[in-house]
Amino acid sequence: MAGHSSAVAAHAGNNPFLRLVAAISTLAGWCSAAMIVAAVAITCQMIFVRFVLNGSTVWQTEAVIYLVIAATLIGLPYVQRLRGHVNVDLVPLALKPRPRFFLAILTSTLSITIVGVMFYYGFDYWHFAWERGWRSDTVWGVRLWIPYLSLPIGFGLLLLQLIADLVAVLTGIDRPFGLEDA
């Protein structure tokens, strides 16, 4: 696997669209990291209240669950930009550059289609919860459109990053699967 590094970020070159999407994905990554830090801080506060003060917690468990789910969804475009996902590249490594290019176009198109469907239904679900005024069945009673907003945001930003990755390959700014030509 000489010349291949899965830790290398997708290239943006001087393309303004690719640079903008890269900046948005990076911002999403920072927001995701902040949500993880907030979830850890809330967990520590919850442990202190329960075991030191011998009190009960009302909102902490639910907030931590929503924050971790939101961090996962909103962090998706950043992970895609860094190519930090699990990558099985046995087939692309075995292919010559031209078939590898077409495989990259095919897999990118399929990924965009699938994430586009998830974005559509995530938005629909969020909008339904917002329109109906859904609240959680807990004491806290959080308005569910707030945590559900991470669905369309996360999948929408991932869709944008996948489109940018496809544009980068089509314009020759990035190589298919980030692999060097053999």
C-alpha cells in the first residue's frame, strides 16, 4: 500500500466550492467534538449529584444521549473529509487507474444517493416532530425537534461532503480512493 494513507484529508486545491465544503466539514467536526466534551462534563456532573450529593438527576441522562447521537451525526462530514472511516480498499488496489476511476464514480454516486434518501427522511422526521410539537415522555420533556435536528444537519453536511469528494475526483484535484496510480 505504498503511497496510500487513510489519514490524509480529501484535497480541495484552489477550488472555492471544495474549500468551502472543507471548512464547513471542519467546523462540523469541531462542533461534534464540543458536544462530546459537553456530554462528558454532564456525565461527571451527574455522577457527582448522584453519588456525592445523593440527589436525583432529571435531565442529564437524556441530554448525554442526545449529545452523543448529535455528535455522531454532525461529525460524519468531518470523518468523511479526513477519510477516517473504515476503508476496505482491496478491490481499488487491484484495479488499474481507469477502472479504479469508474469504480470511484460508481461508489460515490451510490453513496450520494443513499445519503440523499437518509437526508430526505431525516428532514421529514424532524419537520414532523416540529410541526406536531412532540416532546419526550420524561420529566424533562424536551421538545424533540431540537435533538432530531441533528438528522437533517448531519446527513445534509455528509451529502455536501460526498458531493465535494465526487467533484474533486471528477476535476482531478483528488485521486480515486486517495490511491496513487501504480
